[in-house]
Amino acid sequence: MLFYAITIFLSAFLLFQVQPMIAKMILPWFGGTAAVWATCLLFFQTALLLGYTYSHGIVRRLKPRRQWMLHAVLLLACLALLPILPNPAWKPLTPDAPILHILGLLAATIGLPYFMLSTTGPLIQAWYVQSHPGAIPYRLFALSNLGSMAALLSYPPLVEPYLTLRQQAWTWSIGFALFALFCIFTGWKSYHGAVAAAEAPVEDPPPVHPSRRRYLVWIALAAGPSMLLLSLTTHMSMDLAPIPFLWILPLSLYLLSFILCFDAEGWYRRLWFLGALPLALGVLAWLTQLGPSDRPALRLSIALYSLAFFIVCMVCHGELARLKPHPRFLTGFFLMVSIGGAAGGVFVALIAPSLFNASYELPISLAVCGILASFVLFLDPNWPFRRELLGWPAILVFTLAAALLGYLGREMRDLVKNSLVVTRNFYGELRVNQYNGFYDWDGYRSLVHGAINHGEEYTHPARRREVATYYCSDSGLGLVMNARNIADIQRVAVIGLGTGTVAGYSRAGDLYRFYEINPAVQKIANEDFWYLKTAEGAIDIVLGDARLSLEREPVQNYDTIVVDAFSSDSIPVHLLTREAIALYFHHLKPDGVLAVHISNRFIDLSPVLERAAAALGKSAIVVDSSDDDEEKCFSTTWVLLTSNPQLFNTPQYKSGIVLPPAPWLRAWTDDYSNIFKVLK
């Protein structure tokens, strides 16, 4: 069993080690949004489905020797596709249809190697059963999930901090070549064992084939947690904190539930977990509807989300393990599990964004998981309380799930109803809210992305050009704008449009060019706010990722470049690397200023910019400002950089503080970044 175990563990480790790796490689090309990870998960689940289909097909239709030969040829073909480095030709030219573009990019870069890795779990278990009649292979499935979880948990602390992306790709490729050798040898050993086993007499009666209803139950029990995984990951990344660990944590818990449920009897205590399920669903519902100011502290929120999610996964996967078939039908079982996982991913990543204008998929996922648990209990004739107490646990869970769906549906309906605009696309959900009367002196409206305020504007006609929120006169950007010579015409680039607030600083003759990746933001800024329409200077909007757009443009000679592009609550990493900063200065005048907005509750980006400034020989100061009494201006942190070392010695910048050296931090580049080093 040793070679089977090594092969299956190594394949699972590589399968899940490549997930955060490839996502990080392509993230800069698509705006750094959390939706890139959700789309990657959809690809991984779909590839897993294809791999399980392949395994099921060749086990049923080919003899052991031909199974081994076909698989060996495909594994050797994969070696010609290494290393797994995405081709720059896949960089998008427009922000349109990024989902299909990402799926195509992933297929071209890691498609065949990932597909072959995804076949290993069910295929190795089937080969083990063929060569060891009567053996129970499901602990190999638990071992596979253990390898997957080890890969995910080892990436942030052991891989990302020490290896560049290119080094990671080459290391992974060497690991894949080693896996291919193990798999080919294990297959050869297996088919010889299968030939010997086929000659032995068969004494046990053939097992009963699973019913069609059982197949549907397998699919449903796999689909519910998959839906919840993707929807909860997106919710946590967008509304809680933009920390990459929040991409990995839910998936690790999801895999842990598989490990515990399929490892051995006893981990899944049915009565205990079913009793905790209503509480878990209630906690998730409660956390989901809380605003940023009402939530518990970050660590407590993450702990509550994680524990509740884990309980839901344990119930669904525990029931799935309880209904697993005879090993003879294991490839069909795993095929149904992969169909359910892919169906959940398709619903959250493809159907929901097209069908809903707000994020309804999370409450729907919660309700589906609760109803599934109730349904399985009703179908189980061995459930001890089914008849005596009228199935009270199932009734309780079903009632809670229905109430949960109704409650969250009402909450989200009211949210949508009270908003002037609610829209969503690949880049997330946007809402425009009006506060106080339209013509009231203190009436204003805001643009909210997920749970993050992306700008406000007074609606009274006399106040529409007042600059507010993160851009007031005492902010870092305000210092830059107020230090301008009143007679000079300015060329200003702004990365990130929001409500267009920065245009409030424009004067006649100025050019303000905004780089915005989300077409929906452009539409809202033009139709629902007035900063762009009332600007005195010329306004230009360039759609697409700012890095890619600036790389294609000739030198622009900007006086000021403002980096204010936020994905959730933080600037995407690729806009802060040494190469990115060098690109900005390539487009600045010799005495121009780069203003980077780094206000953030969880991440301190000032050391990142200090390292980039030091590497490029630029001067840098940090400017902190506080909330005002009128709640018009927010507390902010800006970092200002320039090539002119004398500029920040002038009185206009006296509130700025020179960035302290950060030699403990390795400079971020397009090939290396480590966000865990700068967590607050």
C-alpha cells in the first residue's frame, strides 16, 4: 500500500499547491479582485469533474493493462508542458468577459497537468481495489484530502515568503515529474496485481448497485458545501478583510471535513453535529447581515465564520461518507461528488452574477445546506427519532433553513429597495445610497463596493464640488493639490475612479485621466454623481487594468499620479510592486508626485512603499489625517513619493513624516510579494 499512499498524497499536494500559486500569478492581469480566486475555484472544480469522469470511464471500459498504458502516455505528455508559467500573451486587452478569459488562460497553462493530477484520487483507489480484492480504499481518499490541506496550509508560511513565483513554478514542475514516475510505477505494479487477483476464485456475492436516488443524494450533498465554500470565501474576502489567508482558510476547513469523515468511523458524531447545525446556520446568517461597524473583532469574526462553516461541512460530508457505496462503485461515487462540487461552483461563479443584482447566493447556500440535512434525515429509515418524535431534528433544521432564507431574503430586499442603484458584475456588487433629502444642505450619496465606502458627494447643487471623504485638504492628496502653482496647467492620472472625487480639484485647462477596470463604476460615476460632470478641467476615462494600460501608452508627463484603486479594502498587490512604482515614475515629470492611498484596517503598506522608494532612489513621506467633527472628512493615510528630494522640505508638506527604513521587509516585485509580513 506504500506506493499507492505516496502517489495519492503527492498528487493531492501538487493539485492544491498549484491553486494559490497560479491564482497569484494571474491576479495582476485581472485587477487583483477576489473574483479571480472564485473563477479559479470554478476551473479547479470543473477540471476535477473531468478527471473523475476520465477515471470512471477507463476503469469501466478498459482492462488494467490498457488503463496503465493510456495513463502513462498522458503523464509523459504533461512533461512537455512544464514549467507552468502563464504566457504574457494572455494579458487582457479589455476588462470585458474576464471569466471566460481566465478559464482559457488556466486551461492553456495548467490544463493537462492539473487534469492528470485530478484523476489520481479515484484511479489509484480503483487500482488498489483491483489488485487487492476485498480491501477498503476510502482511507486513501482521506489521505488525499490530507495532502490537499497540507499543500494549502504550507503555501503562505513556507512557500510564498521564500520563493519567487518563477522559482515556485519550477519547483512545482520538478515535483510533478517525480509524481509522474511514482504514478507510472504504481500503475505498472497495480495491473500485475490485478491480473493475479483476477485468477483467484470469487466467493462473495456481487454487491447491490446504488439506486438513482442515491446518486442524486450524493450530488446534492456535495453541491451544498461547494456553494457555501465559494459564496462564503467571496463574502469574507470582500466584506471582512482582503487577506489571502481568507481564500485558503475556508478551503482548508472544507478539506478537513472530508478527511475526518472518510478517515474512519467515529469522527462524525451524527447527533452532535446535527444538533449544532441550526446554531451554525444561525451564526452565519447573523454575521452575514452585520455591517462592518457592528461585527465582532476581526479574529473573533474569522473564528465564528470558520467554526460555523466547518460544522455545516461536517454534516454534509458526514452524511456523504455514511452513504458511500461498496468499493466496486467508488469511481461512480467520486464522479457524483465531483459533479456536485462543480455544480455548486457553476452556480456561484457563473449563474448567480448573471441572475442576481446583489449577493443572494450566500443565504441561498445556507438554506440549501439546511434543507439537504433535513431531507437526508427524512430518507433515513434507521434514524432513531424519525418516527417516535416525528423527525424533530429534521423539522428543526428545515424550519430554520426556510426561516433563514426568508429573513436574509427580506434583509437583502430591503437593502436593494433602500438603494438608488444596485448592480454587480465580475468585480463585485456596487450600491449607491442616498442619505437625507436630495436638496438638504447635508444631503449626500455614497458608492459602496461590498461593505467598503468608495466615495461620497453632497447632493445639494451648491455643494457638489466639495471634496470630501478620503481626499480633503489636510489629506496627503490634498497637500499635493494645494501645493500646485495656481498658474500651472496640470496633467493628473488617477488609478481608480470611484465617485470621481479627485476631479473636484481640477481647474480650467487641466487634464484628469482616470484608469478604471470596472465598467459599472464608470457608468455610476457618470450617471449618479456630479464630480465628473461639473469638473472644470478635461476628463478622460481609460477602461482596463491601470498597469496594463500604462504599459501600452507612450510617456504621459503627468504632474501627479494618484493610486487609489481598492479591491475590497486594500490596493491590489500588483499596483505596489517595484516595477509598478517604476512605471508610474516613467510617466511622471521629473518633479512630479506619486500619491498612494494606503488607508487600511488590516494591512500596513507603508514599509512596502519605503522598500520600493529605496530601491528606486525616490524620496517618500507618509501623511496621516483624522476625521473631522462634521464627518465630512475621513481619517486617511497617504504615502507621497517624488524624484525631487527638495520638494518635501517645503512648508506645504510640513505635516508629512519621512518613511522609516524597513530593512526587515524584502522588496515586493512582480515575481515576489508576501502580504503576511505587513499584516497589522
